[in-house]
Amino acid sequence: MQDFEKLGVFYLGQPYDLEKGAVGEGVVLYESANLTTHAVCIGMTGSGKTGLCVTLIEEAAIDGIPVIAIDPKGDIANLLLMFEGLTPHEFLPWISDEEARLKGVAREEYARQIAESWQTGLAKTGQGSERIKRLKDSADFAIYTPGSSAGLKVSVVRSFSCPPEEILEEADLLSERVSTATNSLLTLAGVQGDALRSREHILVASILLDAWKRGKKLTLLELIEQIQKPPMTQVGALDVESFFPAKDRFNLAMAINGLIASPAFESWMSGEPLDIDKILYSESGKPRVSIFSIAHLNDQERMFFVSLLLNEIVSWMRAQSGTQSLRAMLYMDEIFGYFPPVANPPSKRPLLTLLKQARAFGLGVLLATQNPVDLDYKGLANAGTWFVGRLQTERDKARLIDGLEGVAAEQGARFDRQELEQVLSSLGKRVFLMNNVHTQTSEIFQTRWTMSYLRGPLSRSQIKTLMEESKNIPEGDIRPAAAANGGARISASQKKARDDAEQLTAQATGRTILPTDVPQFYLPCEAKESRQVHLTYVPMILGVGSIRFVDVKTKLDQVVEKSFVVPIRDAAVAVDFSLAREVKIALDRLQTAPQEGARFGALPQAAAQAKNYAAWSKAFVEWLLAGQKYYLLRSEQLKEYSRPGETEREFRIRLSHLANERRDEQARLLRNKYSSRFSSLEDRIRNAEQTVERQMQETQSHDMQAAISVGATVLGAFLGRKVINSSTIGRATTAARGVERSMRKRGDVDRARDDLEALMKRMEALEEEFQNELARLDTKYDASTESLETSIIAAKKSNISVRILALAWVPHYGTAAGELVMASSSS
């Protein structure tokens, strides 16, 4: 079988001959970049639609592309049923007694039959245990069950938080986000109404918009409060009371309150936040296949969650840079009811946004349905690839053909209705028509065997079994790429000395009067009141330095501001910066007066002398120069450095996509390099084929003339011309020459065929040369496993400036145990 492990392509199956009803030679490959123009898959139950879509997800995972799959029926969770050994023992737990009974065999025997069929099916399509292992190692797989604890729980609270700047800065995007969030919430609460006329919708949308414009997140409890007491006095031209009286607003508040007061809704509030970046990639930067199983939800809950999820994806998309490569994939298993032609459910608007705009950001959308009747084909005209399988009724076929005709008209593509009708009537199980705008012709193929065991919808208990281990894994730490930036490492003895210096016990009831030329500030108190026994200001040195790190090689030019507090001691070295502790504080929050009633620690004599501050300032610069470095991560394979503030996880994710972009670009350049050579050979082959055809026709014509001539001569002799005269000899000679010319023509045909065969061999050699060069590009890069190097950038003394070197009164709370605990933010 032809090699299908190509770079940037998905292995879908094998060509299929409808007339012969058999699989042909070769494989059907689909370029991953084509999916950025989106795809639609349509087929009745039993057509193999789910298998084809699972195949696309498997191929994306192998290619390092993260996937979000919305699973209304529970089928897509089968992706986690990957058995490397392909043994009956692995399949047995997932086979029910009912399944075996219907087959008339014991569970063990049925497991053996299933294992054997998977081994055979995979082998016929050139796959095996090695490829299953590769799939499992390429991505993390997770099943989320919103509103349930069967799989990983997910919290929807974040969806009512203030959207990112990319959304807030665009009026139409903000309006879209507000409208969908409002519609989703009201739908879940059972409140129906039109977005333009419904008082409920307008009021809730106005409250959300008011909060978000002020950069404030809004909890559902706060929303209920503001429904009763709106933050605005007018809605449009009417005052709030005239527009929506308090009694009616109370009914709306009760409807939403009844929703969140329900014990069932509690499960929506806990779990992982609906953070698309974390859903697409693990903490180590490994791509994830995240399946949102919503089969257990009712219709209102499904619409609520799908709408919120789609809006989060739109927000994530807006924050990405543009690309021509496939960055991520969104799949929805059944869009019936979510993308109707006339109605406007909350899910339709974000879906339409994704179909129209996601291409520019490298997000590929794959939508599937078995109901072609209730689809908005005008919206689906944005899809560049259509996979069409067996359909159930003539009505389904007619509606699909009408829709595809409209799509073709939108795209200005060729459309043959009669041919399509004939093809659709001939499609069998696992046989699909692929219509791709990126290729000149449609293709009919049989899907490859899936590596995942397609057993059908999984129950809640089965999902729980699959995800039990994942629930018990503690959340990993995210190590920043510049985690060591700022703060020199200190030894255990230094740490003890620093801590001892801070545990002051001598306290005064009043503060020391200092000379006016001694700079001093009071740090704000940030500890919780519950910890307070008494507030004591401890004198320390505050140093705030501005450090500019510049490095041509890494293209770094970053200014970092660091703030430290250092204890003051009655010793020869009053200030030892090795005991410094970094504090997080904005300079505009420094105070010039203490809190009332506070106590003050004893002030060492050195701190009261202004001349010491100049010396300490110089020592601070030297300490910063020696200890403060900027740390960047470096990928040796891709020759790329992390960006300032970029975490290791974010860097690995960027590396993964960068590798795909470079790979796709190199593949495009390689194809362009060979394009003219292929075109030239194809023209010569086409001419050679025409020459063979012409020579064969001429040979047939000469053969016929020679046969007629010879036949006439023989017939004349046979009919009684016993005397051989000059006329008879002439005819015989002419016939012999005709036979000779016919033989020469046959030689011309043979030579033309030889020329054609030689050209075909040259084409095969060129194809092999091209594939070999392509294979050399296909060096699989795994960003999650590469050992990254650390580049250390030091600052020059001239690039370090001291913004503040002053006495700082640092608030501490005295505990019941007699200890002092710093009450300002520190790292």
C-alpha cells in the first residue's frame, strides 16, 4: 500500500470504484491546511459518518493538532477506546451482555470476534498497533461532562466574566457576545423572547454590557441583584420603571434564582474553567483532544452550554495571530437544531462567525449531521469541503442537492446535478463523495478503519471509568520561561538570617522622628483583617530598580522593574542585599502616612543617617548587576527563543504551531519546485497517448484496406479468373504493399507505446524523487518533549537605574504566638 504517513496530510481511506463496487489502488489523502476552509459531513445512521469524523480527529491528533469535539450523542467519546494490543481482553470490558446475546454468543467469544475484526480491518488499511501507539502518544485525550461529575467537570462561571480586550474594543463583537450570553442564560432559565423586543433580554443584555464596559466581571448572584436594582436609570428613551416595572423584574430575578438555587445547577459552577487555551493544550504544551459529552443534558441545557462554548472559542480565536496552517480543529457531531435555515437559536450566531472568520486564524471547523433537511445551506456555503455519504430518503437527497447547488453558485464552482444524483444513489456503507474546492474534481472513497473502537454511545458510568484516573492527577505547576527572572538565589542560612531579622520583638508605641533628607514611605497593608492581632510597622530598606535587558541575538529589549525590601541591622553591614525579599507593589500605592493606632519597630541608628542611603543605592546597583538576569528558553531544533513573559507552556505551544507552519511552507515550496516538471511530463505523456491512439487508428485503417485488397484478389481468382494476367499481378502486388505498410504501421504503434512507457517510467521516477524529498521534510517535531535550553541574558551597569532607595515602614501583623508576619504582597 502507498505510504500515507505524509507531512501535513490526513489519511482518509482508499479510492472506490462505484461501477465495480470495489476498493481501488492507492490511498486518499487530505491536506490538513484545507480544513481551515472548514468541512461538512452528511450521512444517515449506518453510513459510516461517525467513523469518517473520528478518522479526521485521529489524523489531527497524530499531526499534533488540538481538537475540541462537541458530542451530543456520546459517540465521539469512543476516541478513548484505543487498544494497542488489539486483544479480546482489551475489548471485553466494553462489550455488554446484551450485545453478545443479540449475536447469539458469549461475551468472551464476541470480544474475540470484535478484536479479530479490528485486527483485520486495520491491516487491510495498512495500520496496526504501532500506529495506535503513535496516536495515543501524540495527544492527551479528555472527556468533559458539563453539568455532571461523570467526566471532567467544567465551570461556566467564567463565561459571564468580562471578555478580553480583543472583544471589548470591537463594538459588533461585544454586542454579539452580550447577545449570546444573555440568550443562553434566559433559554436555560426557561425565559423565551426575541432579542430585539423582549424586555427580559434587553434588560439582562444592558446589565452585562454596562458591567463589561467598566471591565467588571459579573457573577450570577450579582446579576440577580442588578435585575432588581438596575445600575442604569433609563433603557432607551424610557426610565427603567416604565420599561420594566419592579414587580415584573422580580419575576425574572426569581426565574434565574430558581435556576442557580437548584442542586442540579451546582455542578455547572465547579470544575475546570471554560478556558479554551487550557482545553486545547495540557500544562506541558501537549495538544489535547477535548470531548464535551452533552448527551445527558436536556435540550435547553445543551443549547446553553454549546452557545457558551462557541462564544469562548470565538474569543480565543480573536486573540490568535493569523496563519495559513491548521492551528486547531472544532468538531460538532450533530448540528441539527443548532444551525437551522430560518430560526436563530443562541448557537447559530457564533457558528456563523466561526465559519466566516476562523480561516484567517487557522481554526478548522468540521460539522456533521444525518439530517440534511434542517440546515442553513447559505451559511454552510463557507465550507470548502463536503463529505457526503449514504442518505435515507429521496427527500434528503433532493434537499442536499438543492443545498449543494446553492453552495456551488455562491463559490462559482461547476455543478452537475444529474451526475450528483446518480452518485448519491450509488453510495454504500463507509463510501463517501468528497467535494473539495481546493481540487479540480470530486473523489469517491471508502473510509479507512478507525484506530478507536467504535462501540456506540458511552454511558455515564463508562465515561466515569475512562476519566477516573485523570480526575485523580493533581494539577501540574506551570513553570514560566522566565521563572528565575528577578531575585538571586539565597542559601538556607541566608534565608534563616533574613527571617530572623524580620521576626522583631522590640516594639515602640510611637514612631521615630527622622531628618527631612531621609526618604521614607509606608507600604500598604494587604493582609486579611481576620489575621490581625495588632499592626506593627517594621523599618526596612525599600529598593526599586529599573533594569533594561538588551540582547541582539535573541532580539530581546525588555525593561523590568523590581522592588525589594531588606532588613536593617545594627551591624557593620547594616544592609545586606542578599537578604532582600521581592515585593509586588505599584509605586503609586506607596503611602506617606501610617495607619492610625499602629505600633512601630525600633529603628537602627544607621537608617536615620541620610548619607548612608547614597552608599546603599550604589550597593543596590551592584547587587542587581550581579544577581538579576533575564532567562529565555531556546529551541535548538527550531532555533527559536521564548518571548518576554511567555511561560514554558505557551512557548511549547507556539513552537508546535511554528513547526507546522514551517513544514507546510517548505512543502508548498517543494511542490512549486516540482510543479513545472510534472506539468511538462504530463503534457508529453498526453501527447504520447494521443500519438499511440492515432497510430492505432491508422494501423486499423491500413489493416482493413490491405484485407479488402487481398480479399478482392483472392476472390477474383476464386471466381474463375484462371488466367493470371498483368491486371491480376498488379492487384496482387498492390495488396502485398498494403500488407507491408500495415506491418510498418504496427511497428509505429509499438514504438509509440515504447515512448509512452518510457515517459510513464520517468513520471514514476519523478514522483519517487518528489516523495523522497517530501519525506525528508517530514521530521516529526514534538514540542512537549524537546529538552529546551536556557539562555541567560545579563544587564549592563549602564542599563540599571535606581528609582527608589528609601526607608520603608513595612506593615506586619502580630500573631497570637507573638510572631510578626508581613502584611504586604511579597514573592
